[in-house]
Amino acid sequence: MTESLFPHLKWPQLWSATLETLYMTALSGAATFVLGIALGLALFLTARGGLFQNRAIYSVISILVNVFRSIPFIILIVLLIPFTKAIVGTILGADAALPALIVGAAPFYARLVEIALREVDKGVIEATRSMGARLSTLIFRVLIPESSPALVSGITVTLIALVSYSAMAGVIGAGGLGNLAYLEGFQRNHGDVTLVATVTILIIVFIIQFCGDAITSLLDKR
């Protein structure tokens, strides 16, 4: 039945491409989460009215974040080829896509983190500071827990963007479902392969969105 519907599709190849997409999304997503939280906190704390208000530091970080999140991802991959080759040793394969995925997504998530932190009740922050709490206590006991629903919602959006980025990276040899859809589907005029690869990407996106919404609902105390 499946052979008649998808005559050109090789299921082991689809499974391998799916695992590569999940691998790229998971690793880059984890790195993006950590870097995005760090950058977002730096932006929040050094912004006007922040605990460590510093216009120079805020401006530098803000400009870097704006620049890297504004560069189209396909161009960013090309720009980072020398950097990727230096740290990975190759510009092909799933590992070679990770630097561009992280650099492309972390600044985007950093802005979402900054916005989430700004929504934290300033009264709670001031009360914590008045009790002499250290910065680490303020960050890990107040800022992050209070903004956790928005942080999870933000990383959900970012992970979905990473799935899309990984598909674009696949067009230039990064592997994954994008590579399968382009090489085996588009270039060989195998519409069934392109269709199945696309549907698989959609399923991954729907699962990420469902899980993200469920976790956000659990964390939201309102």
C-alpha cells in the first residue's frame, strides 16, 4: 500500500533524516536556551532602570542581538562557513549546521527573554532586594521562576523556528528532512518524497507546540 502511494520513498532514509532534524533541533535548542537566558538577563539587568544600569554594555549587547537576529538565516550560514569549518572541521552534515543554528536563534530568544523578565512584578523584585538577597538568589528564585511561563512559550516559538532553520540548512548539505526534501524530492522530481518530508516536519512542529503549550499552562499560576 505505502509502496504504491510513495513509490520513491525509502523509509530508512526518512527515519535517518528525521533523527538528524531532531538532533539539530535538540542540541541547538539547548544551547539557544542557555545563551538566550544569559543574553536576556544581561539586557534586562543593564537596561535603563535595571539593577546594573549601564548604557554602554546594554548598547553593545543590544546591537549584537539586533544584527544577528536580522540576518536572513541562509545568508548567516554562508557568513559562518569559515567559523564552522574551524570548530567543526567540515561544512557538511548535521554538526556543521549547529553553529549557524545557535547564532541565528540565540539572539532571537534573548529578546523574548528580556521581554518576559520585564513582565515580572517590580514589587516582588524590590521586596527581594530589600531583604538583602544576592544577585544569584534574585535570578534563580525570583526572575526566572516568575517569568517561566513566558520563557517556555518563547523557547517553544524558538524551537519551531529552529526546525525551519534546520530545513533551510539541509538545502546546502546539513542533512535532515530539508536535505531529503531537496535532494531526493525536488532535484529528482519525486513529489512523494517532498510531501512526506514536509508532513514529517509539520508533525514535529505540532508536537513541539503541544508540549510547549502544556508546560506553559502548568507553570502559569494566574
